[in-house]
Amino acid sequence: MTHIYDVAVIGAGAAGMMCAAVAGQRGLRVVLIDHADKLAEKIRISGGGRCNFTNLGAGPANFLSENPHFCRSALAGYGPRDFLELLRRHGVAWHEKHRGQLFCDDTSESIIDVLRAECGAGQVQWRMGCGVAEIAREAAGADGDAAARAGAPDGVFVLRTTTAGTLRAAKLVIATGGMAIPQLGATDYGLKVARQFGLKVVEPRPALVPLTFDPALWQPFAALSGVALEAGVRSGQGEFLEDLLFTHRGLSGPAILQISSYWNPGEPLSLDLAPGLDLGQDLVAAKPGNRQQLGTVLAGLWPRRLAEAWLEGDGLATQRLADIPDKTLRALAARIHDWTLVPTGTAGYKKAEVMRGGVDTRGLDQKSMQARAVSGLHFIGEAVDVTGWLGGYNFQWAWASAVACGKAL
Ligand code: FDA
């Protein structure tokens, strides 16, 4: 039996559910397809189980893309306050944690429930546990009803699915996300579909991901695993002041996850381990008559383990501050304010929160997310080359791109 829809959405995650709901509530017949058996696993595990579902300050400056202006229109059309209004209608309580980051008071399941209910209100039909083996385009006028053909002047999309037979739809939305956490069913499917239809793809890479270092060079710091402190971090065009975490293999924590999106292989990172201070000046000023050992002085600023590891080898840890030449203190402070190191890589998609890169937005219309060269084919969410900072921005992009698309279908 052939099923004909106005819209088929592949990927029932954050963006796919939102888009299906908006289109369905406009009266379109929508089918939402996902190869996973369990709905929206990434929403479920996000934000430590409470889903950092948006950021009050979300704007174009919080996103990376080879086409930085692309996200403007969608973000302006559907902002954090719009999503909050949706949550208010469903009675979902939330709180602000840090720097505009909004989380559910209860679990992230509340967000999934909201989206499921919104899809219900739009009579969206679900096909979970269903893959799409093949997508083809069938000339208008072939098998299909008049309404569907009317919406598809260039022909309907024919989806040969693994468990739901052949589905036909006038429009096709790809919302299959990025490749982060393949163990949850993440795939590069969106990129494959883009290439099938001749769209360009910006090279995908793990982002919001820990960075790793040469094991031999990292050996003196491996013992610091678990040490955390606030640090400034810079690489390329990126600069953040956030918490830094030492791990066995390298560095993690919000500061590193943020900068990882800006870091390219071979490039250095610069870390300021005493942000907001002029440490050279402060140490020199504190010198007169100061009989404290330098290790003790630095332990007042940092976790003791870090102070000890940093001074090991210099022979400075046990010297009294008053006895150390100004020049030595200033050189030490300069290294602390600008610790430059070159990562060997990232911890990969298994540990990444998102994929950077994706479907090249220069081939998409920013108002509808439709491929410029393929009428009726749309890409939304993380599959697109728009990557948000850590802190609720990626969900905001999922909602905003989905709503823009859902309204334009
Ligand atoms: P999403 O990944 O949500 O959905 C894609 C869907 O497509 C999935 O259901 C998948 O099963 C399906 N799919 C994939 N391939 C398919 C195929 N071949 N056929 C059929 N279906 C297919 N962001 C944020 O803003 N705040 C946060 O707190 C967090 N926290 C967080 C924690 C962790 C551990 C991770 C990994 C990620 C986050 N994120 C986040 C990022 C956020 O989860 C992500 O950016 C959005 O879920 C992207 O929404 P999409 O709908 O584009 O993809």
C-alpha cells in the first residue's frame, strides 16, 4: 500500500519533532520517521538529564558556520522567549543556572513530552524503529493524490523504508542531527542525503569535545586528573573564560569544550591560568619580607596539586617569595598567563556533544531551510553547518531552524 503525505520528516529528535508539530498544526499531513526505537535520546541525556533547552542570550554571535549570517533569520523568527511561551502553555517549570542557561526543574523528559504533545496536536504520524533505505524522486503525475502532487511541482519524494513500506511525500525534511554519540544512533545520514542531491557539505568534525595531548608530553599533568579551575582559553577566533578540567588524556571542562569548536588540528591553544590578575605584578608587590614558600603562595590561587606540578622541576616550590628575583617571578607569571600547548586531537564523536560542519548553508534558503537547487528538500538542526556554543544554544538552533522550516513547508 502506498502512503502519501504532504511532508516526511526523517529524524524525530529536537528539530524533527518541532518541525513536524508546526507543519502538522498548519493542517499538513506529516509523517515523522526515526530509526531509533526510543524517542529523542539526546534530549533525554542532555544537560545532565535536565536539558539545557535554550539560552536567554542566544544570538548569531554564539554560533559557528562558514556562512555566519545564515542563522540570523531563523533565530530572529523564533527566540528563547518563544520556546519559554511553549513551555508555559504546557506547565513546564524551569530555572536559570548560569549565564542565561535554562534547565528544566524536573527531568528532560518534560521537553520530550511537550514535543510529543505538540506533534499529537498536529496529527503527526509516527514511524519509530524505521530506517530509510532509499530516497528517490518520482515525476509529478505518478501515483499520488492531487493535493500532494500540487505541493510537489518537481515530483514527490519516494522513501523506501525498512519497516513501513514505501512512503511518498511532496516535501522532505532531513532532521537526522550530527554524528556525536554514535552509540545513541547518531549517523551521517543527513550529509549522505545532501550529497545524493548534489548539495555541498562543510567537513564535519567533533565539537564541544575534550582535547587530547601526546601521552609522553602529558605525563607530568596526567596525575592532575580531576583538578578544576577557572581559566581563560584562546584558539583561532575563539576566546572563553570558563572552568577547565584536567583529565588523564588531556583537558576538558566547559572552557575546553567551548574552544574545541574553534580549534583546528595543528593549531595551539593559549591558556590563562590566572585570569583577571596581573600575577607578575602581584607576586613582586607581595615580596617584601614575605617568608612564604612560592608553592604555598600559588596554592592560595590554585588547587595545591596544580601548584606543585607547575613548580616541579623549577626548584622554586620551596623557595621563599622574598628571595626570588623579580625577573624570575615575572617570567613564571608570564607562563601562567599564557600557557601555550598544541593538542594532538580530540576525544572524538564518542565524547563530543555536537558535530561541527554539516550541510553547507550556502546551498540553503535561510528563511525556509530549503535546498536552493532541489525544491521540496529541507535540512534543519544539527545536520546543517550551524554549530552553537555550549549552554543551550544548539537546542535553540534546533527549535528555530525547525520552526522556520515548518512554517514554510
Ligand atoms: P537530534 O540528534 O536531536 O535528532 C536526530 C534524530 O535523527 C535522532 O532521533 C536519530 O535517532 C535520528 N536519526 C539519525 N540518523 C538517522 C537515520 N539514518 N534514519 C532515521 N533516523 C535517524 N544542546 C543544548 O543546547 N543543550 C544541552 O544541554 C545539550 N546537551 C547535550 C548533551 C549530550 C551528551 C549531547 C550528545 C548533546 C547535547 N546537546 C545539547 C546537543 C543537542 O542534543 C543537539 O544539538 C540537538 O539534539 C540537535 O537536534 P537535532 O534534532 O538536529 O538532532
